[in-house]
Amino acid sequence: MSGYSHPYWLEVPALKGSLEKPLDAEIVIIGSGLSGVSTAYWLQEKGYSNLLLVDYEPDTAASFRNCGHILYGTVESMQALVALHGEDIARQLWALSIDICHEVRETILRHQIQAHYRQDGYLVIAIDESEDREIHQSIELLRKNGFASEYVDQAKLQKLGFRNIFGGRFEPGSAQAHPTLFRNGLLEVCLKRGLRYHSGVKVESVEETGDRVRLRTQPWGHLHADAAVIAANAYSPLLSGFFERHRLVEPFRGQIITRRPFKNHQFPVRYPHSFDHGYEYAIITEDNRLMIGGWRNRTEGGELGTYEINVNPLVEQGLQEFVNTHYDLTEKVEWEFSWSGIMAASKTGFPFIGPTDSQRIFTCSGYTGHGFSWAHGSAKILADIINGDPVPEIVREKCNPRFFM
Ligand SMILES: Cc1cc2nc3c(=O)[nH]c(=O)nc-3n(C[C@H](O)[C@H](O)[C@H](O)COP(=O)(O)OP(=O)(O)OC[C@H]3O[C@@H](n4cnc5c(N)ncnc54)[C@H](O)[C@@H]3O)c2cc1C
């Protein structure tokens, strides 16, 4: 396989910032992935103009290493969410996730960002009987709470080109997009509005000192701002004592493989789909490639706690075998790209949006795998918080980073 740990999405290079020494700013945003760029975007929408965006080794960001799914809900099924948090919280969370997905769509439309956005839905496929039961329960709960969701039986799934499966759940509102094109397009909007963006700034710590925030950086020493936003998701504990002390997020490695474009084979299901409780997830790209990720739950340790973005050959092999087992393909599979990226599992199961232990140091992070939409939507909510505007009740109750203080 060529392109060792090189994501297909980075065939479109990520825009990078200036390599010169950055100047102090009113608000500094640490991280230029979907969270950081979205934070800059939404703060500009509120009228903030003196913003500085910094990053370090941006090509390793999960934002360019995901599967392009923009999904309603969270990483948990509705059945699991209700079991974990109760029906009222689960309903509020699901509704918020829908609003958040629609924010991505509205932003793309507003700025005509060419990001291969398609809102074709999402199919959750059961590969064993117990998952099939969970799907039935989730559909019942979703419908009861006013959300569209339908059961797809085994025969229909077989017609759609899947094998060794049970039933599935189809939900029409989810979408997909090219993450690098979306992030670059959004960043261009911000740069045109005056955002200052610097790459190669390794933030080692961020702390409040009197009425300012001080960042210790390599190679530029101290940078100062009135406020800072930690938008480094899985990397946040490496630069923030608050994240490290409270273990708000745990890094884990996800992995994806992508095939050369199929010449003749046509997939009836080109939109996001997943198997085995979401542990395997796939799409068909614009140029007719099968992209599939996951399989970490079958490894020892579940790929938890690592920042290494080299690929695990066992996972690569597992994913290839998974495709052979579950897809009906009329063409030989020739894998071309294989890569991994680091996501952040949230300690609470909710993203963290708001001030940390300092009223000047904020974060939006901790999306447990659903960061494409949540990063953009959480950043919008964070801009509301920074600006003193109202936020949804569920965010105040469940997404407060100070939960553990
Ligand atoms: C394999 C895989 C598949 C995924 N699939 C999906 C999917 O299909 N759908 C979905 O919704 N989500 C998916 N995700 C999750 C999603 O990609 C992430 O949740 C989201 O991209 C997080 O964005 P972010 O901007 O918060 O963090 P990241 O994209 O990780 O960005 C972190 C930023 O912090 C910067 N940074 C880190 N350390 C420092 C430092 N010391 N100093 C300065 N800057 C620093 C980096 O340069 C980078 O810019 C997937 C993730 C992976 C890895």
C-alpha cells in the first residue's frame, strides 16, 4: 500500500499558516483543525477581529484523518444513550446533534464551500443478533421522541450489496463531506476577514497570569492574549494542566484504509454507513473509492492512550478481511491509502464547551469520534459563551469543562 499513514484527504494539502513569529492577540486559538478554525469563524461572526490561530504539525490533526461522516446523534446508539443518561437527556442531546449537523450544511451553503457535501443519510448495520435487537429498540425510542428512523431488513441490505449481516437502521438526515476541503474553505473565509494564522507554534503550556493569558511556546517563547481557546482535542492534555489533572479526554487511535477507485463496480449505498455498533465505518468517495475505518475494538488495549500515528498492521489486515466478509464486490480490491489519527474519548461522554479552571481559558473538545459536526457546532456554542449569549440547557448542564472541579 502506498502512502503510509498518509490520508486520502490530504491529497488536497491542508492550508498552513505563516512560519514567522506571531504577535500577541485579543484571543488566541490553539489548534487549526475543525474546532480551531470553526472557533475563529464563529468568533468573527460575533464581531471579534483581533484573533490569532496557531498550530503545530497540523497534518497529524484528526480533522484530515477521519471518514467524512457528519452524523446525527453521538457515538452511542439511542438505546445506549437512554440507558446511560435517561430519555430526557438523550432526546435533548440527539436534537442538539441535529442542529449541529445542520450548522455544517448552512455554513457550506452560506459560503459556497466546495466540499463534496452530500446529505444522503446514514445506515447502521447489525452484524449479530444482539445488535439487531438494539437497533429495533433505538428505532422505537427515536420515533417516540420525534426523530425519523426506519428499519431496513436483511433481504433489503443484501440487495444493497452487504453480506453476513442482520438488519439495519436508516436515518435520512446525516451527511458526508471532504473534511480538508471544508476546513480549508472555512479557513479561507476567516483569513479574508483578517484572521492571523501561524503554523509551527508548539504550545507547551497555557495559564492565566493576572488579567492576561500566557502561552509558553516553542520556538517563540511567551505569547500573550486576553483569552485563549484550547482547540487541540486529543492533544489538549499535552499543553493544559487542567486537562491533564482531570483527565477530561483520553486519546485513542483510529485507523482507515481506502481503495483505488472502482472502475465498474457501483455501490447502491454511497452514503455513510457503519457496522458492529459503529466500530467499523465507511463511505464511498466522490471518485468511487471504498473508505473504511475501525476495527480497534478487536485489538489488545483498543488503541487507547497513544499519540503514535503510524498504522497498526493488525488493524489494516482486520479491515481488509472485514470488507471481504461483509461487502459483495464485483471487482478485486486494491488498497491504496492506509492511515491513522488520534481522537479524544470524553470522560463524560459529552463534549467539553466553555471555560476551564480559568475564566480566560476556554475549550471545545472531546467529541468521542463524532467531531466533524460537533467541532463546528461546539465552536458556535463556545462563541456564544465567550460573548455572554444564551446556550442550550443541555450544554450548561452536561458540557461544562468545570464539571469535576
Ligand atoms: C480515524 C478517524 C476517523 C474519524 N471519523 C470521523 C467521522 O467520520 N466523522 C466524525 O464526525 N468524526 C470522525 N473522527 C473524529 C474527528 O475527526 C475529530 O473529532 C475532529 O477532527 C477533531 O477536530 P479538532 O479540531 O478538535 O482536533 P484535531 O483535528 O485533532 O486538531 C488538533 C489541532 O491541535 C493542534 N495542536 C496539537 N498540539 C498542539 C500544540 N502543542 N501546540 C499547538 N497546536 C497543537 C494541531 O496542530 C491541530 O491543528 C474521526 C477521527 C479519526 C482519527
